[in-house]
Amino acid sequence: MIGDAIAAVGRPVAMMGKGDRVAVLRALDARGAFHVKRSVETVAKRLGISRVTAYAYLDQLRSGEG
């Protein structure tokens, strides 16, 4: 599921900006991926961001800011 979301953005992780990473998180959130234990940590690691940053991006998405 993570690989599919990354591929949908169409850019390698190393070249992703904040908007691309947020798009990956948005796609995964829409599919319910974050209901799985430790999924945020796993996604953060794949995207090369900290767990705290991933949670911050998710908070932005869920509050309608992202």
C-alpha cells in the first residue's frame, strides 16, 4: 500500500518535497492505513521524515489545512 501511494505521486522519495510527502500521507489516510499499529512510523521511515513530522502532516491534513 505504501509503495502504491509513493508510485502514485510519480516522483522518487529522494526528490519529494513536502507537498509530495503530504500527498502520500493523504492517499494512505484515505485508505485507512493509519489504523494499523506503528504504521505512521513505517511510512515516515519510507519517506525519510521523522515520526513527529509525519504526525504533524497528518494533523494538518485532518484539520483541513493540507
